[in-house]
Amino acid sequence: MIIRNSMILVDQIDMDIARGLHPWDAVIDATTHRLRPIVLTAAVASLGMIPIAPEMFWSPMAYAIIGGLSIATLLTRPSYRPSTSLGSASRSRAKNASRASERRRLW
């Protein structure tokens, strides 16, 4: 679920960049736009495990899913913006470097 949310965020960021937004603005816009669906999806999945948590057989799995979803959602949320903007900054530097080498080759 966390990987799917990340893929949706990356797709949203790419669409925003294609629309002409600056990469940093695209990251902020996509993460603020997708915050509620990500949190609600994780909350519903975690709350859905509560009825089977008291069961003797299913309790370890339920607690692992609840803890894993909660921690993963909390940890990936603040770290997503800086890591994505660093990736887009390195991509833009690579594009600029390839353009500069192409210009030198033309001269």
C-alpha cells in the first residue's frame, strides 16, 4: 500500500511538472493534494485489523499490519518532499549538462 501511494505521488508530480510547474512546487502541490487519501487509506486498513486483533491466531498479523502501516505512513510523509526534490534537482542538472555538452559539440 505504501509503495502504491508513492507511485501515485510520483505520477502526480510528473504530471504537474509536465504542466509547467517548477519541480519543488510540483512536489509540494502533489503531496498536499494526496495527503488526505493516503492517510485515510492507511487509517481504514489499520482500523480494519482491530476486530481480528484480539483473536489468538490472527493477533500477531493484525498488530504487525497496524504498526507497519502506521509507522510507514508517518515516516514516508515528511521524508518524501526533500527526497523527491533532490531527485528532480539532479535530473535537471543532468539535463543542463547534456545540453551544455551538445552546445559545445555544435561549436
